[in-house]
Amino acid sequence: MGAGALAAFLAQRTVKAAFVILGVVVFQFVLIRLAPGDPASVIAGQSGAADPLFMAQLREQFGLDRPLWEQLLIYLRDILTLDLGFSHRQQRTVASLIGERLPATLLLTGAAFAFALIGGVALGVAASRRVGRPADSAITVIALTFYATPIFWVGLLLVLVFSVWLEWLPSFGMFTVGADLTGLAHALDVAKHLILPALTLGLFFLAIYARLARASMLEVADQDFVRTARAKGVPEGRIVRVHVLRNALLPVITFAGIQAGQLVGGSILVETVFAWPGIGRLAFEALLARDYAVLLGVFFCTAVMVVVFNLVTDLLYAVVDPRVEVA
Amino acid sequence: MTDPRSPALGRRAVLAGAAAAPMLMTVDQARAQGVAPRRGGVLNTIITPEPPLLILGVNNQGPTLIVGGKIYQGLVKLSPRLEPLPELARSWSVSPDGRVYTFTLQDNITFHDGRPCTAEDVIFSVTKFHMEVNPRARAILERIEKAEAPDPKTVVFTLKAPFEPFLLIFDVTACAIVPKHLYDGTDYRNNPNNSTPIGTGPFRLAEWQRGNFIRLARHEQYWKPGQPYLDGIIYRVVPDSQSRALALQTGQVQMTQFNDIEPFDVPRFQAMPNLAVATDGWELFSPLSWIEINHRIKPLDDARFRRAMAHAVDRNFIAQRLWFGVGRPATSPIASTTRFHDPTARMPDFNPREAAAILDGMGLRPNADGVRASIKMMQLPYGEVWNRLSEYLRQALRQVGIAVELESTDVAGWVRRLANWEFETTINFVYQWGDPTLGVERTYVSSNIKKVAFTNTAGYVNAEVDRLFAQARDEPQAEKRRALFSEVQKKLVADVPLVWLMELAFPTIHEKRLRNVITTGTGVHASFDDVFFAS
């Protein structure tokens, strides 16, 4: 694969991606307007008081008095200059609202992702090496349990055990507010708060990776080139690492690519149960409040991330398996 | 003042306003059980849902009022019996004709940015800021003919005509004093200072991490020397109700309020020895819940049918089994916590047999399935307890042969359908604001039938009711208003335009060592300048 081919590939994909994102934005814009009610009615509902002047003032302030196509054009014009708009409800720019939540989101989803991927592949490999034996059965049963258990239930159980009974870990929040910790103490404090939500979010995916890795390892281990390597006297550890694992990773990478694209979207459930200040909740609350600009901003960021990670996944295939070419 | 539950807001009481205050301070201290206030400590609590903004007037949602009530202040605060007490105004007097209100401000009132708060700020807030942004205050403030500041500590409002409940509007939840120097001449709703509220209250906004917490810190130049006692208040944003209950149980927060704890969790906390559960402090709001009925739809337009519905509902069951004793069953359209409640005007009692007899009399006979009529009910999307209420109502009405189809929606959808009259029945609750003219009239008078939520969306029309409310509004004498409101209550309970359910209250649960939590008729909305942790 030459540098020229790669550049052409990237250029072509970027153009395609731009159209996909544009389509997503327009589609979402229209879609959320189909939901009944608007931000003015939510504010009236939450204030328990309104008069016709108040409603008209709000709709004018939010720009909702203009025709829908005009609102769409304004939004598209802004988005092309990477201006995500303004939340009139919260009197903040959407970029700052998202930017404020992004670190917390990436920390949580990133930690859960790393835990699930590394732990899952390790468990899957371990199980495949002991296929049919008690260790394999144990891993398979544990993975199935986590796969089948609703995520909020796992969260509540973890809280019950580690926060209420053992009192080891805090049950909610991202750090000890008001303690004003800095440096290492702050990092440790955040880590303590991170463990339960990251475990809750990660366990489900850990189960998926473990099952994927185990099945894929077993399939590859049966193939001729592995038998050949073994016949040549290649040490078993090297066979597993180089010959089997590398080939078995392709389906894992495919799934990891899909999951990675969703990292920015956060997780509404886990963020809600653990009061984690992430983007999932921001989007969910924006949906309920009909805070259109915020919701579209989150959709836009998520769409961009999905497109980027699809591209990265395609490139990774080529790295892991030289037979795959980018095209 | 013959009735002890009905302190008149008229001239006599008003002139006594300043004198009554020291007496109430003693009550505060009695609540503290003789413990001397101790300075220090940070109160960790919860706010649900997170307010979008903290500028009172621009945003008036419940959580905004709770947090904003620490940052801003009004001219007066209200006692549990809704008598005005000095806050930013040290004293006030009313002219004999009830038209001229003269307020004298406290000494050394300072905004959080260090600038003094003067009569100019008060006049700006009342005549410009709240007139422009605040739909609730607007209706009352437009009765002001002129506002003058003869000196920096005196404000004189002259009304176009006497208005008996006028002082109620000067509580912080309705008319917070905002800094003129930051807002005058700007677009109030889009003012860049809206992300950093500046008030005169005992606490200033120190830090707000969206979705995480709001941290308030002591205002060092607060006008009451030595106060507030707390170093700060941290409002955590915890969206899940079970996580909130857990935070209280494990002591991670020392207080919860409003909707934080679901009613069905309240008994559990009542049993915990270190916690106190208060249900008072909602007297100004006294939210009254009801089945809202669209009078444009048959057979809901028939008072007999509505009376049958009222007979079918066991309000004691709702109060005891759904709200676990937090709040009490409604008896009339004017809540018993507000002035002018008439205990002799009682809505139809729980009597399914009577309900069936009325429906029989209307010619609505049960069909083979026992159904006499079918109606739709839009659920109130405010949380679990409201879903349980709808389910109870469906069952109770089905008992007398009225089949109810439940419709679910979210807040935006609910408000829109309510405002556009696109419902048959729904659940609603509305704040009473301490006076029927301010909080009750709007639901029943035909001049307020509008395509806006919290107006007379039922479409109820009764010329006699219109006349009584209008007279009571303009009547300067409290006793005459009482007679008019008694009459209107009797008319309304006979007509049953809505089926009233509960006088709602919300539990404030706090550690017992936290003192002076509920001392006013606005409870957790008050400034908290006297709240402290006993050692």
C-alpha cells in the first residue's frame, strides 16, 4: 500500500463522510421537530405559570417563530462553520456545554472500553486454551451472566455491595465535591469514583469480547497454518500470540470499532445511576426539555465519531492482517 | 383577625409587620431547641432536576427558586401563616386608603459584586425587570401606578387601586431584587451575566459544573452581621431517585427536598433516628392536585357526571397509600393552608354507591362489560408516583362503570396537549401562591380560557364564579373578601369543574443536627442565613 493510495482512500472516504454527516444532521433536525411540544412549553410546564405574552417572548427568543426551513438553513450555515449553536434555555453555547461534559464521558467510556477489551480478550483466550475444562465452563458461564443481566441491575448490585455494605467506594458522583483535592490525591479520588460506573458499563462488553475472542480463537486454532506451525516446532506461546491471536482479532476489532464510535455518546443508564456528569445525560435531558440545539450538537459529535472510528477500523484491518487492503 | 388561620394582609397586620418579627425569631430559636447557632460547615444536599439557569424571574422552575432563593432576596419573606416578615425591607407601612406602600430598606445591603443595593435596584427590579420577564409577577405589578425613591433607603409604590394581597408578591420566589447596574438597558433574557447570578443573598454562586453540582459560598459582605452560619451549600445533581435515597441513607448528603425522595421511600427515612422528616414549608405554594376535565367533551360537560367521578375517588387512600401521609386530601378548590379556605364548603365525599346512582339517573346504564362511559386520561409525566395515581384512578372509576384509557406522554407533549385543549382528562397540580386571587382564580374564570397551560384549560364557564372572583380581586377589605371566597368555594364544590385530589406537600428530610431548616412558609426556598449544624 503506497502513500498515494492511502491519501486517495482517505480523501474519498472524507468526502463520503461529509455527506453522511450532513444527511444525519438534516434527518435529525426534522426528526426531533416531530416530537410534540417545544422548549417554551417545557419551560412553562416546569414553571407552573405562563401567559400568552410569556410564550410568545420565549418562542421569539429561541428563534422558534421563524419557519422551519429557515431554522434549518440557519442551523446548517452555523454547522458548516463548526458553530454548534446556542442553548437559550441554559444561556450557554452548545460547544461549551458539550466540552464541559466530554472529559467525564471519555474517562468513563474509555475506562470501560479498555477494561472490556483487554479483560474480554484475555478471558476469551484463556477459555479457548482450556476448552471443555472447568475453567472454560466457568468463564463461559460468567460471561453469559453479565451478557444477560440488565446493566442498571448490575450497577445497583455493585452499589449495594461496595458502597452500602462494604463502604469501600462512593455510590455516586465523579469526585468529592468541596474537598478541593489536587494532583495525585484528586486523580485517586476520581479513580475511586470511576470504578463502579466503569465496571457496570464494561462488564456487558467484557462478556461480548470474551465470547467473540473464544469462538474466534477456536476457529483459527483448527486451521492448517496453525497445524503447520506446530509441526515446525514453533513454541506453543508463540503460536497462540502470533499465529492464532492475530488472526482471531479481526472480529474483535470490528466490534471494538463499532463500540468506540459510541464512546462519545456516553451511556444514559450508567450516567444516571451513578450521577456521572456525562454526555448521555446531557442529551437525554435535552431531549426531554426539547433543547434542540444541544441535542443536535450531541448527535453531530456522535456522528462524526462514528464515521472517524469506522475509518480507523478499516485502517486497523490492514495493519493486523496484511492481506486486507484499503480501498 | 378573628380566625387564627387567617392573618389579614391588610393595613393592621402590615403596620404590625415589623413588630411581629422579633416574636417569630423566638419561634425560630425554639425550633433550634435552645442551641446557640454555630458558625461553620458545608451543607451537602441535592437538587432535582438541575435548574437550567439561576436568574430568578427569567427562570421560575421549582429547583431554580430553591437555589436562587439563597442567592437573591425579596423585600419580605413569609411566615408559615403567610404574614410578611422583614427581609430586604426593614419595615413598611400602608396608607389608610390601601394604595401607597412605603418600604424602608435594611442598612448595608451589598450585592455579591460589592456594589450597594439601593432603592434604585428595588424600583428597577419591580417596575422593569420582573414586568418584562416574569409572567406571574407581571399580572400584579402592572397595578403599580408609580414607583418613587425619595432617598436611597426608601421605596414608595402607589397602586392604581387598592390590592389586598399586594405584599405577597415581594417574596423572593416572586420578585427577587436584581442588580440594576448589570441589567438596566440590556436584553434581560440574553444578558451575558445570566450565567453568573449576582444577588444580595447570604450565599453567592461559587462554582457550577453542569450535571454535577452547584456550589454556593458564604457572601462575606452579607447585611446581617455574623451570618450566614454555613460556610457554603453544595447542591449535587443526582438524576436517579434510588441513588438519591442511597446518598441520604449513607450520609453523603445531609438534606433532601422537593421531589428528591419518592413518597414511598419516606416511611423508611421516618424510621431512621438521626433524620427528621418535615412536610411543612410549602404553605405559600400549597400545590393542589386535581383531575383536569375538558368541559368541551361529552359527558364531561355535565356536572352530574363530574360529581359521580368525584364520588368514585377515595382521596384518603391517595393521601395515605400513594403519598404515605405527605400532604392531605383536598376538600375544596382553595387549599386549607392558604387564607380564605372555607372548611364548610366540601366537595363530594367518597361514595361509589352514590356515584352509580347519579350515573343511573343520567341514563348511563352499564353495558355487558359493566361499562357506562369511556374516557381518556393523559398521565402526568412527573415521575413514578403520578403513574401510580393514574392507575389508581383508572381502577376507582372502573368500579363505578367509567372505563379509563391511560395515555402516556413526556413533559413537552403534556404541556402542549394541555395548552391546546387536546385531552379529555388529565392530572394537574397548580400552586396557590397564598391567595385565591393570585393562584386559584386563573383556573376557573372564563376570561382566562386560553390556549396556554395553567389557565382555565378545562373551559369552565360560570358567570357567577367570574363575578365573585372579580369582586374579591378588587375588594380592599379582607373580611369582605373572605365572604366572597366562601361563596365561590360553595359554587365550585357544587359544580365540580375539576375533581380535586390532594393538597400536596413535599418532604424535607434532613439530619437532626441541621437546625432552622423550615422556619417560613416557603421552607427550603428561604435564604438559609440562619441554618446551622449543631455540634
